[in-house]
Amino acid sequence: MKTNWSQIFGQLTMVAQLGLSLATPLLMCLLICYLLTSRLGLGVWIYLPGFILGLGSSAMSGYKMYLSVMKKEEKEKKDRGFSSNKHI
């Protein structure tokens, strides 16, 4: 049984990147909300729009990553296509 470590590590990297891409925008928005409440004295209500914006940007980031992976797989599938009449 031959294991293709390159593919395994590539997939593991993609999962880690997806996790970071989903968590980072939400955490950044909540950090900004914290700074707004502690430094400028805004109310706690600011966390609600910040949370919604963070979730929206996380969803958009995940969707863009999904599109890039699908485009890459489509390109690889097209490159592997069968051609019986190839000339150099």
C-alpha cells in the first residue's frame, strides 16, 4: 500500500487554511467591538452588528475559498482529459 503524503499534507493544509479563514474575520470584528466599547465608551449593543458582520465576512471568505478549490479541481480534471490523437 503506497501512501501519497503530498496529497495528504496538501489536504491538511487546505483544512487548516479554511479554519483560519473562517475564524479570523469573526475574531477581528469582535476585537474591534471590544476596543470600541472599552476606548470610546459605546454600549454593549455594538457587539451584535459586529458579530453579524464577522459571520458574513467569514461566510464570504469560505465561499471564495470553495470557489478557488472547485476551479483548481476543474482545471486538474481538464488537464487529465483523455486524448487519443495527440501530436507533438
